[in-house]
Amino acid sequence: MRVPSEMFRFTTGERAEPYVAILHAFGEANERLETALGLDDVRSRLRSVGWLDPLDDQDLIDALGSLRGWGLLDVTQNHAENYRTADEYERRNIQYSLTRRGEAALAGVVHAMGVLASTGALQTAVLDAIADRLGELAANLGDPAAPDRRVFSTLVELEGNLEALRSNTKQFNGELQRLLRTEGADQDTFREVKAATVAYLQEFTTNLEQRTHAIAHRIAMVEGHGVPLLHHRALLGAELPPAAGEDAEVAWLELRRARWEGLRAWFLPVDGSTPRAEQLFAVSRRAIIALLQVLDRITESRRRSTSATADFRELARWFAAAPSEEDLHLLWATAFGFGSARHAHLAHADPELVSSSAGWSEAPPVEVSALLRSAGRTERFSRTGRVRDVAAVKAVRAERARAERAALKAAWDRLDTGGGIQLSRFAQLEHEVLERLLELLGRALSTAPDRHGVHRTTTGDGRVEILLTPPREHREHAVIRSPRGEFISPDYDVEIRTPGGRATRPREAEAG
């Protein structure tokens, strides 16, 4: 994208203001479908755009000539008019009009000034509009009777909404990053702006993922009908002029494909990368966290009555006002918490061997415990405590373990079916045995059935296996009684196998 060297030369220099005003006059004339202006027309248009400074004919002609030299204006002669005098011929024969480069230069200046004057925004309504337009495109492509003009107009609206989303998002992100770096002088206003920004971001991120997923789903719906079909029908509905030729159609289709790829980059990338909408969500979340941290720092600074710098300055004033050196030492010890050495009270093993008048450098060293520095006390050595006799405790625990193993083996032997039976045959059980049965049933029902519908599982040690088959239709419920209550369940077909279990079914007396 190489910009012509003299395309924006009119915006610089001493005569930049009249040059810009003249181009704005031609732009306003184009909006009124007036493509060519004479000298008097240019002067009247200058007044309508707000240029009120005096400008004689020669200065105006020189300015128009400069713009023509830069390729922004074109000069033609009006041979269709009837001129009564030579002066009228000179003023009305020459007409000026904007060239293609002039229109582009004026559009660039207008856009640049609009960006400077505008503010970015995060608008959920734009996301909803994109989703709606995609839904309409999918419906129109699925209906061969839908007019091609409607496909074209919907596609143009979709591209306009996407461009609004892109431009507003980029501008808002730039303003947001500048806000994060700004430290306002007025903390009240600064805090209000950042708090309002946090609320704005939180409102935007609410349901953002659902909106982006809905847009991605509708993009896939449109692509299911075919993007080439979409662009072909939109080209027919665009009704380009015949004079444009095939090159214009190829350029038009290429622009449509590029904008569709831009739409996919935002919501459904082809390469499987992260969509820009999700990146926008991540940026918003990080900005919310950063702004909340800044607000916390502002609030914390308000809570503190002073700062570390102010504390040290006040301490320096106290030192300067201290009356004596002893007061300076006392102030130092009080401010920084320094005190006497804690090991100074330690004595030698035999204090009588060392004279009390001996100096520190002459006396032998005293061993200082490392615990004194970490805990503020020295070790105290005393007689070792007696070791407790735990033989009785071990015997009690061993006997308890044997009893539990015996009870568990008895419960498994009681539950061993020796083959498949109905659950209702366990008519009455001890409560401990019923708890083991319920544990097995729970383990079996928590596993997925095989292709025959059988639930198969084992205990944690793998020694006991249970096979559970759903009951047949029209079978009554199984009722198992225990001393503490009743257990009612569907009458499953159950088979419980234990190591060394019996090979026959339980006797009727045991089951009933």
C-alpha cells in the first residue's frame, strides 16, 4: 500500500487551510451531485463550508492550480454555455472537478479527523446484528425464490457491522491501554472513570461467549450453502454498471472474499487458531483485573494517613531536635527496634574460673545455642522419658482385627449364592450381612452393563464378584428384613461368588 508522494501535500505548509477548505467545497458539491465548479461556484461553496477569510481571484486561481498540479483537481472547458462577454467567458469557461486521487485524499482527511474526534466502543448490539444478518443470509441462500437484491443488501449490512466492530474495538482497546497507563491528577475523577470502565467491560463480557458461538454456528450454516453461491447472488443483486467490465467484477468478488475471511478470523478461523473475539474477551478480563488493582491502590492510599516517605521525614525532624546523644540512641532503638544482645546473660560452665573483672576480649568464649536466635530460648536437657509398654494395646488390636476378619468371612459365606438366584430369596439377614449386600449392589449398579445387560463388578480386593441382571417384567419387588428395618428393591437376578464358595444354591431354610 504505497501512498502517492504528493497526495496529502495540501495538508502541510502555510496555505494548508485554504487548500483543505477548497477540497471540502468540492466534496460538498459532490454530495449535491455537482461534479464541476467554476470560479464563482468555488467561492460560494467556500462560504458554505465556513471559509470567511478574504481570498481574491488570483489567490484562488493559484490555489486551484496547485491542487491541479498535485493531481487532486482536473480542469475542463464548458463548451455548452453561451458567453456574452470576454470576461464572462474567462470566468465561466474553465471548470474544476475532483479527480479520483482528490476524492481519496479528501476521504482520508475526513476519516482521520473523524477518528480523532470519535471514541471507541464495545457494542453487543453489533454482535447481535452480525448474528441476525448471518441468519438472514442462510435463510435467503436456502430459498431459491429469494431476490438477489436482498442477498446483496444483507451482505452489505453484514460487512458494515463487521467493519464497525473492528474499528470500534481497535479504537476502544487503544483508549483502554492509554487509560491503564494514565495516572490522573484528580484522584476523584480518575477513580470514577476507571470504576465506570470496569462496569462497562463487565457488562460487555456478559454472555459474550454465547454470542460469539452463535455467530460461529451461523457462519457454518452460510458456508453449508456455499460462499461462492453467496457472492455470485450478491454480485447479481449489486447490479454493477456494464461499463465497469469483467475486471471490476473480479475486484468486487475479491473484496467480498477478503471481508468474509476477515469475518471468519474474528469468529471461526480456518486454521483453527484462537478467534479474535476470544482474544477480545481475554483483553477485557485482563483490563478489568488491572483496573481493579489500580482502584485498590487508590483506595488503599486514601486509607493510609501517611506514607513511608513522610514517616522518615518526620523521624529526621525528631533526630534534628534531639537534645543529647543519649536521646539520639534512645530514639534510634525505639524507631528501629534494636535492643541489647540476648546472649549477654549466658555464663561459663564454671563461672568461678573466670574473674568477673575480666574483659570481653580476655575471657574465654561461651557457646551460644542456635535456638536462641530463632526461638529466643536455649535448649534444656532433662532425663529421658520412659518408653510406654504397648504389648497390651497390640494384643487388643490384633484380637479386634481377627474378629473383624471372621465376621467379614461369615458375611461373604452367607451371601455366596452358589449360582444365580432372585434377590427376594434373601428374605431375612443380619444387619451386618445386609450392609455387605447393599455395598455389593451399589458397586454393581454404578458400573455400566455389558451387551447382555448384566452389571459385573468385584470388591476392592477382588475376592468377591457379583453379577446383577435386571428383573423380568411383572415381577414383584424383593423385601429383605433385618433387625433394624426392611430393604425394598426390584427383584434382580443376582449371583455372588466368593473364594472357596459353595457350588449349590442356599437351602430354602437359609433363604426364607
